[in-house]
Amino acid sequence: QVRLVESGGGLVQPGGSLRLSCAVSGNRFSINAMGWYRQAPGKQRELVARITGGTSTIYADSVSGRFTISRDSAKNTGYLQMSSLKPEDTAVYYCKVTMYNRVDYWGQGSQVTVSS
């Protein structure tokens, strides 16, 4: 059974940094793509960043230049480094992986709150 465990969320002041981690276990197929999504109260879930094949990345305009997505294939873990955080970055952040058999799996979500 595939399991995604997220960690690293929390409360941070504006301008601060956080790193989210997404550890994947139990997968028979290799990970093709990993993405981070977020959902703020009253808003739809949106794509924040995605990495495909280990090197190809895309970012939402709102986080480009501030967030960095990466993967460690040896550890089967993905990361989202968030810097220069703003109050509008406050949301629940979700990790999603797409396996090479085209099946998606989601993490449990991690709360990120940016506030002074």
C-alpha cells in the first residue's frame, strides 16, 4: 500500500522560510512526477509546483522565485523549500505523486501559517 507522509509545516513569520517533505513508501512503481498543491480556506486547491522526471519543474506564478521543488530518488522523498513567505501563502499543503502506472496518491496535508 502506497503511503505518503508529509512533514515540515508550521507557523512562520512573514519573510521566513519552511521546508516541506513528502516521504513515499510502499510503491511498486517508480514515481514519475511529484507535485505540491495548497488549499486556503474558502478557496479551491491549486498547484504550487511540480517536478517531473527528476529535473523538469513548473511553478505557480505566485511562488516562482520564492519556492523550490526537489526530489531525492534514493530516499523516495520530495521537498518544497519555501522562502520569503507571505501571509497569502497560508494554506494546507498537499503532496501528490504520480506513478509510472499513472495512478495518483495524495499526502495527508500539512498546515502552513504565515503570520506575525
